[in-house]
Amino acid sequence: MTIDYKKLAKEAATATNKEYADRIALLTNFKSAEIQKIIQQNNIDKEDFLKLIEVIKNDTLDNEKKAVAIQEINKGLETVISLVGKLI
């Protein structure tokens, strides 16, 4: 069974903050509470967080193009740094 990430992302965009974090947790290796904390700490809105996840998961973009795309997302770079900080 394959996961339709785009569908989950669209559904998440219209969900409440808790539902949003739950759905985004399905797209990532983070727990819902961690997602909520990252969003709150970085003051990134739900739509921009979704854009960020989509860029990171986009296998057709090389790292340089991902870096440019992330810089164009409001609070994107700060959020990526926060995400990486949770991993290490």
C-alpha cells in the first residue's frame, strides 16, 4: 500500500492545528507533539510548513535546488535547522 503524500498534505492544510500535526507526522519521522512544537518555535504557518515538507521529500530536486526552494519559504531555513537539530 502506498501513501498518497500530496493528498495527506492537502487534508492537513485544512485541519485544526492538532489534526494538522497528526497528519504531518504521517509524512515525517516526527511525532505530532514534536511537529506542533517545531511550528510554534519557528513561527512558521501551516501552509509554509507543508511547502517545506514537499520540497524536502521531492526526489526530483537536487540539494542545490532544494536549498534555493527552502530559502524562498518564509521561515523555511530556520525550520529546517530546527528539524535537523531534533535529529542529531
